[in-house]
Amino acid sequence: MLATLVDAPFDDKTWVFETKWDGFRLITEKRGRAVRLWSRNGIDVTTRYAVLLPALQKIEGSCVIDGELCALDAHGRSRFQLLQNALNKKAKLLYVVSTRYSWAVRIYAKNRCLNARRF
């Protein structure tokens, strides 16, 4: 999609806008208490991002979550460079589940709505 120069930003109350997070896609597969993390290419990254496992294990039941893994700077902005260095330095990791993935989450959560609130 090509950008077009306009005089004012687009805004419409009938549209839903979401934040552009600067991270990478992370798919969580949860079966009971067992959690596996996958890259968009199907590479198992569970060990690499094991710091996320305790929070994900708190989700009841089994599900598949398709989201974005981000690292936030001191101002709460996502920075891809921080994410690349997150395992070597202190960085606040954030796992974002976008509204565009909510349909998939509902399908795999076995009638338990995981996205009752807006992310």
C-alpha cells in the first residue's frame, strides 16, 4: 500500500484503529499448563522467551493466541532494537494480542472469551 499526502489525519468514529507495534509475530499454543511459543515461520522459540511462560500459564484451559511480542522503552514505546537485545539487557517485554486476531482466539479458546477487553 502506498502512502498518500493529505492535509489532515484521517479520523472516523465508525472505524477501529490499532497501534502499530514494532515487534515480531509470536504464536502461543497452550494445552493445559503446557505452553509452546512459535515464530511466524514455525520455529519453536519457547526456550528463548521462557520469561513469558509464567504469565501465559495463568490462562485457563487450552488456546492458541496469535500476537506480537514487543519490548518497550522507558516512555512505553515499542522499539525493535530493544526486542533484539531483550534477553541480554533489562527490557520490558509486552505480548500484544491485536483486535484483528480476536476471531482466531475465540475459535481456539473452547468457548472461553480471552479478549473480553480491548487490547
